[in-house]
Amino acid sequence: MSDDRIRDEWLQITDKLRRRWRKLTAEDVLCSGGNSDYLARLLQERYGVDWNEAVLQVTEFESELWPDAQDG
């Protein structure tokens, strides 16, 4: 996740994060240093998924938010 648009837009997408993943707390998403890796780690913790599944969910979320974005 090199070109981290989630990091760049983190504070603007906090509501979308919590709507998508209801187990995320306000404290989880209100940190100022959020990024794709941080989100994937949160998904591992809150939902008990492995790293690959967490990354897949983050990638799908990104593609829904920014369908025109292309990988690096």
C-alpha cells in the first residue's frame, strides 16, 4: 500500500470508515495518523481476520471510494 490515499484523506473519511466497519470506535478513527496499514491492523483486532483478509478489505474500500485510482 505504497500510495496511501487513505492516509491522505483520513480525517475526511472517518464517518465512512465507521459506517463500513461498525466495530471501529470513535477513538480508532479520530487519531490523526491513520493510514492503510493502521486500518488493516484495526480490522485484524476488531474482526479477527488475518492480515491478507484485512488488506483485501482495505483495498476494496479504497476502490469503492476512489474507483478511478490506479495502483502505483
